Amino acid sequence: MELSDREYSTLQQMVEQGLADASRAISSLTTGQIQLNSPQLTWVQLSAMPRIAGVPDSVVVAVYLGIEGDLDGHLMLLFTEEGACRTVDLLMGQSLGTTPGLDDLALSALAETGNICGSSFLNAISDRTGLRVVPTTPAVVIDMAGAILESVVTDLYMNGDEVLMVETGFNGLVPGHFLLMPNQDSMAKLLAALEALL
Amino acid sequence: MNEPMAVGLGELKGSRDPEAQLVCYGLGSCIGLALWDLRSRVGAMAHIVLPDSALSRGPVVQPAKWADTALPAALELMAGMGASRTTTVARIAGGARMLNVVGAGSRLDIGARNIEAVREVLRRHDMRLTAEDVAGTWGRTLTLHVGTGRLVVSTAGRGEQEL
């Protein structure tokens, strides 16, 4: 799928706004210590997706939310195990290194991080386009990066071979990724909605 | 020892080199199909992504991506390397449900459909399925040692086993 320069910059602007909202929401809970960097929008071949977070059998902590409503797609936060523990510390207002491992409480804190990032991001898209988009409840999975991403890729393959991936990192203390992957039909809907705004 | 040959999403690779290892890294909902001919010691592995090539929107350019087209392609590749299908056995791993999300419904449970599709296509081609490690909610790395036919499934936190 090809994007015109104008479509690309409108999309970029909307995504930046959404991430700024998500960033504000999450930093207000963590006294500003978790922030999202400005996003990269790239077309990625689905076959290459399982490798985006490093070697496909490296273990990661993923917080996954499906996108439902007028658009279909996937949101995912990916952390190393250490990054996930640090995120929990920041959310709980503890000094870094307090969380030794990911127990049930830690996992639900991570799910909540996904919820907050996802909801505020999708709200921004809703507000701007008038499309109704909501996240599913989050799932937290600790497993091989490739295996987790593969499950998303499989769904996306149903209607295309590539995906527009919005990728951003958590700055500073918590290395991680925030990924937005709409399927191709939804991409077309999203662009049509953006076009109507121009 | 040779560098393991990674079999990526939708890929098919075969070898008759006794030192070779064919590997599907990080299988989630996909299926790793390992074929090995015990007579010629030719091995092949396919990284199957989806159950049926009828789901393809365009022409099938990557047969190993789909369960129904992966098996014939793998058998053909192996025949070209001197394998005989009557002495070839099949083993599979994968088909997990990694993301258990309430509300996302069946669209994320492609793993179960993949397992069924691969079993069915093996039956249709009269291929023996001698072992499987499928379903569940965890990822798997599948390694076929071509020289011996040894097939190992490894996981993150659930150890490894031979199939």
C-alpha cells in the first residue's frame, strides 16, 4: 500500500498526538519518569516481524491489546524482563530494583500500563477521526518474542503481506517498544477518515 | 558444526548434509513441520503460517506458508534430494494460542485451525505423523538434526524434549 506525502504526514501527526496523550497519562502515574519517544512509522514485511525485537527466541514481556470497533488491529508493549520490572517499580513508586520478579501483582500493573497507553492512544484516534476504536482487555505474556509476534502476524496475514508499524520506545529508565499494527483493510478506513478531515 | 539453517515464516528448507540443523525459532501459532526420510536421511522443515491457501488474496508464491501447499512442496523438495516418501515420517510442533484475550474471539486462535489443517493434509497424503507437540499457550523452537533425524522442541521455561 502506498501513502501519499500528505496522508503520511496527517497520519504521523495523529499518531504523535495519540502517543503524546498516552505519554501524559502514563507519566502522571509515574511522576514523569516513563515517557514515550516520538514515533517511527514504517512499512514492515510481515515475514520480518518476528525479528523486530531481536532474535526470535529471546524472552520478552509483552502486553497485548487488540483493537476493536471500526478498526481492526493490534497494540503491543514489549519489554525485556528487567525493563518490565523497572516499569512496575515506577508505577508502584518504589526505587528501581525493588521488584525482583514478575508476580501476579506485577503482571497486573503491567496490564494496567498497557491499558492506559492503549486507551489514551486510541481515544486520540477516535476524537480526531470520529471512528469508534476501543482496546480489548490486555493480556500479559512472558515468552519468546518471535512466538508472541507470530500470533499477531498470522492475523494480519489474512489481509495483506505488510503492515504499517508505529514504533516508539519508552525513554530513559525503561527500554521497551510500543507497537501499533492496523490491518490493511483498517488502514484504508483510517486513511479515508483522515482524508475527510483534510 | 554447521551454522543452524533458520526456517523463517512461510519458508521451506531441506538438506541432505548430515551435519545440518534445520530450525524454526519461536513458533507461536505457526506449525513447524519436520519431515525426515529414514532411508536417505534427507530432512526438510516448513514454517506453516495459515491453514488453507484458499485464504490467500493473491497467487500462492510461498507454498510453505499454507498447510495444504506446504506438504506437497516439501515432499517435492525432498524427492529432488533423493528421498522416498514411503520411508519419510512427519512430526509437528506449534499451534499455540499465545494471546488469550477476552473478546478477541477466534481470530487469534489460528493455532488450533493450523493444527487441524496440518493433520488433515498429512492424512490426505497418507503420511505418517509419528509425533507431535502442539497447542498450549507457549512458544517453541524446533530443531531437526538432519544426520540422525533427532528432533528437539525447546521452550522458554518449560525445558526441552525430543519428539
